[in-house]
Amino acid sequence: MEHIIEAKDIVFEYYNYDENGEQKEAITALNHTSVSIKQGEFLVILGHNGSGKSTFAKQLNGILTPKSGTLFVKGIDATDPQNIWEIRKEVGMVFQNPDNQIVATVVEEDVAFGPENIGIPPKEIRKRVDEALETVNMLDYKRVSPNQLSGGQKQRIAIAGVIAMKPECIVFDESTAMLDPIGRRQVMATMKKLNKEYGITIVHITHYMEEAILADRIVVMEKGEVLLEGTPKNVFKEVETLKRIGLDVPAATYLMYLLNKEGFQFKSDVLTAEEVAQELWQ
């Protein structure tokens, strides 16, 4: 399986300025970060606030450009500003607040906004809008005002707007953080559908461990660096390391960890309640 994204030794800095607008100091957000993402993979990136995970995500579709290092998206050099529009055709992005992403007063017009901006012919746009809304199960709402929708429905409209541009990869930057449990489940179901049925590469940044266990692979970031990387089972069994940097682990994993500290000998890579039951009753 080929890599759709290859990031190597990415360095990115934010700058503080004094009251006169003079540069005061640089804060390193990414410190030689290297991550490769396979075509069709479902990758979750974890890390506490300030770990660099959202900064890294914004490199992937050209919102931010590395200070140094190499970044290729489908073989295209993403560090070259001249390639920015090609990169954004390949990598779409869905942000945290759906209200900040909706630009039109009618759903179908909002979904059409992206394709219009990349020069898709009108006839093709109409086709893409219907296909995208059907994909996220929102076709019946195409002529509705976004103001009448729930948070989860709005986020699915935002996703449809990205799908309509037909990217190979979609980055979800804490896209479930502001949703209620129902909205979160709807968006997660949409992510899984896009990945499994349509082969779209998913990069999901989240604080919710129950979402992270659905990934093919997890990358844990700390201070702008990759601290842990592997399957959910391999990453979450590192309970003490994750707790040290302020991250939770799935409840099932933590229960097994506590029982093992008391002298039991259960598997340490348990992720779900079903796996806990199997361990306790075998």
C-alpha cells in the first residue's frame, strides 16, 4: 500500500510579538516531526493541548507551511506555495465548529461552494452535490437552511462540502469536539463509511478514546514530536506513558491495568467491554 502523505523532519514555529510589532520569541510547535500515512488508512492523532497535533494537521492541506523538513502529498511537494491548490484538491479538512465552515443559507449551495472554487463545471457540481449529500445521509435536507439543523447534521454538511471536491484524504481536526453524543456518533459513522466504502484516507484528531480505538493506527504527539505510534492495542497498553502526558485511555484498558497492578494476569491490550468480559469469564 503506497503512502499518500510523507512528512519527514517537519519543523514549524509560532512567533510572539511585542507591542511594537517586533518579533519577540519563537515557539516550536513541531520539532522534526515525521509521519507517513498510507493510502486508505484510518489514522488517529492524539495529544494534549499544545502537543502539536492540530498544527501538524494544518500542514497537510497547506493551511500552514513547514519552516523546514519535507512534506509530500501524493508525490506533490506541499512545502512549495505554488502547489497549494493542488494539495487542497487532494486533502480536504473539516474543523471543530461546523458553524464556522458553513457559508451559504441553503444546504445544497453550501456543498457546492468548494467545487465552484476549484472550477468544476456547473453540471458536474450538481451531480457532486447530490452524491455528497447522499453519502452523508443528508440528501433530504438539500434545500433546508443550515440554521435548522443540529450540530451533528451541520458537521455532516461540512463533510459533504469536502467530499464534493473529491479529495483522496480528509483531515478531521477535532471535528466531534463540539457535538453531543448523538452528533458524534453520526459523524464517526460517516468517517468510517468514507474510509471503508469509498477508500478515502482519514486523519482524525480527537480527545475521545472511544473514537481512537476505531483507527487502523494511532500517533501520539508530545511537545511537537511523535511519542508513540502503532495499532490501538499497542498504543493503549502503554497506560503509564499516556497518563504521564495527560491523556486518558479506554475505560476497559484502564480496568485491566488496575487489576494487573493488584496481581492478576489479564491481557493488557484490552479495548472494549466485550473484551473485558471475555477476559474475566474465560
